[in-house]
Amino acid sequence: MFGFLALALGIAAIVVLAGLSIHKQSPLLPLRLIVRFAALGLLGVLLASGVLQWGIRWVALFVFLCVLCIISLVKWLLHRPQKPFRTGRAVRHAVGLTVLLVAFTFPAILFPQYQPLPVTGSYTVATANYSYTDQSRPNPYYTDGTPRTVNAKFWYPANGTGTYPLVVFSHGFCGVQNSNNSMFTELASHGYVVCSVGHPSQSAFTVSESGKLTVLNGSYMAEYGKLGDDPAANLALFQKWMSIRVADMQLVLDSVLASTGGLYDLVDHSKIGVMGHSLGGAAAMGVPRVRSDISAVVNLDAPMMCELTGVENGHYTVNPTPYPAPLLNVYSDYLYQNGILANGDEYFENRLVSATAPASFEVVFQGAQHLSLTDLALVSPMLANMLDGGRKATMDEYACLTQLNHVVLRFFDCYLKGDGPFTLAGSY
């Protein structure tokens, strides 16, 4: 809202000044100077008072206004002879300023201010960042044999004593570690140590403990572009991505469980859950297949890629071995209708596998889109809609995330803390 308001006021000021200049046949430098300093001052006051939150949203506009003020002040102080006034030049100047204003206000429009979801637990939440290196595994997106380093961000009870269940999360395709920050914070406030894995080269960006930035890898995106109608070729890509991500989660889990001191001493080694969204949900599903210490799994809107074992007669085959851990499947309305109920080639296995788990539950959020199950729906509704193919969720994003976080908390409370039974399956 504030971004659109700033843009509207800015365009109005540009149009009015251009109109006055044309009417007076003068550039009106003193008036431009006053208006620009007034705009900069107003933005500064709103930022200083906390009405507007300083950050990526407003940096570009603030710098733009500073530059405009400096240019206007210099022109006014130099008192150079002015060129003959030309209406065409005034119009082009106004159009150029409008284009620049749109560009520099766009971050505030793309990432509007929002009210964070309230935390309902009693623990104060702290965060920490660590990186772990697997010397035995080369990074699959490098050609120089560089060992795979995986980043992890933790949310944990800052004022806690004793030990708490550990939950490890994997983000979605081109996602980020903070994709479900509200959920991680909520879980930690109720006595969990939450670890979100940043998969370098597969995440939009991730930062190591030492500050090294790794962005999305072009080869990974090229792989995604190869998905097509050939099940065998698709399965080869699925298995490659799953092997990378499951190994990343294994590395983080093994490193955390082998470490001592600080937040590591807060981890209860006997109570571990895994979860993920989209491609990360598919990877999380695969972790209990390769280790026996996982007590609960949450799959957010993902096909069970790790359960696909081959292709026969043009169709995927599914792992016949019973799934080993209690499972909660959470679906957006869009994926549920077009994947699960449609029994699509990449989703038919979800219900088959779920039926073999020691306990399985299904939750559907009516009117939700794929990214409604992440905080991107709050952080950037416009970007979430774009990435969801232009489809706009009809379920309120605050209501969706609040209920989602509550459902996930209750599931982990039941299967990691023994506070059961879990009774929240169904539609919302």
C-alpha cells in the first residue's frame, strides 16, 4: 500500500510541476527544489518514526530523492543562464522522471510492509547460522572437485534449558532458508530447535557462516528446463535432485548430532522430525528411507519423488516397502485438485505411500496456491502470484499461514513430544 501511495504522490508531483512549467514557460527551479526536499524530508520522517520500515523497500527511493535534491540544489546555486524553455523538453523530462520513479519505487511495491504473524509460544527465539562441509562428496554443480558445503540457519529457544526436539527443513525449488520463517519462529517459541537447510546452487541464494554468497546455478535451471513428457528422463532428474538434497539433509543432521556446545546442547537426539516445501518436501520424505532416527515427517505440497523407483510401460513404479515414519501431507487447494485428486503421473504415489505409513494425515487449504504455504505470500504477494503462474489465492494469507503453522506444531507436538492425538486433519 505504501509503495503505491508513494508512487501515486510522486507521479502527481511530477505532472503538476510539468504542467506549471509549461504554463509559466519556465523550469521553476526554486519550486522544484522545495518539492524535492519536502519529499525527501517526508520520507525521512516516516522512516525515522517507524511508520515506514527501513530496508530494501525504501533504500532505492531514498537514494533517488537524495540525488534529485543534490542536482536541483547545484543548479539553483550555480545560477547558470537557462536555455530557452521548450515544452517538448519539459515533457521528456517529466516522462523520464516518471520512469525512474517507477523503477526506484518498485521494491516498495514488490515487497510491501506487512505485519508479522504473532508468536504464541513462551520461549524467546534466537537464531544462528552454520555451514557444514562433506569432504567426501564433490559439489555436483562445480567441475573442480570442490567439496559440498551446506548452509543451515537455526531457530531455537534462547532462554531454554534442557533439550528440545529437532526439526530439519528443506526449502522448495529456487527457494530460500527463510521461506517459512513464521513457522520456524512459532515452533522454536514452543520448544523446538528448527534448522532450515540452504541447498547451495539450488536455492535463490544462500550465505555461508563465513559470509560467502552462493546464488542459483545456471546448470540447475537448465536441468529444470529439460523436464518434459519422457518419464524416464524426468525420473533421472528427480533422482539426481533428491540424492543431492537428501545427502545435504543427512550432512546437516549428522553434523548437528555430532556437535556439542551452544545450541547443539539443546537438541534431543531421540526426537527428530523433517519437513519441506515443494521440492524440499519431496526430499524430506526421502530422509526416513535412509536413516532410522526420524520420528515425524511433514510434506508441504510436494510429490513423493523419492518413492519413484523406475518406469514400466511409460508409467512410474513406486517403492513397495511400507513408509517408516508418521506422515502429515499438507496441500494447497490448487495442487490437491490438479495433482492429488487428478491422480497425476507425479502425484499418484502420494496416497499409495501414505497408506503404508504407521500414521498418515491429510490437510487441504481451500483457496490456497502453492506459495500460500510459504511466507512469500506475506513478503511479496505480487511475486507469489507471479510464481504461481498468475493465479491469486482466494484464502487470506494470514489465515492460511496461521492455521498452517498451528497444524504443523500440533503434529510435531503429537509425534515428537508425545502430546497427542493429532486431530487436525481435514480441510480449512
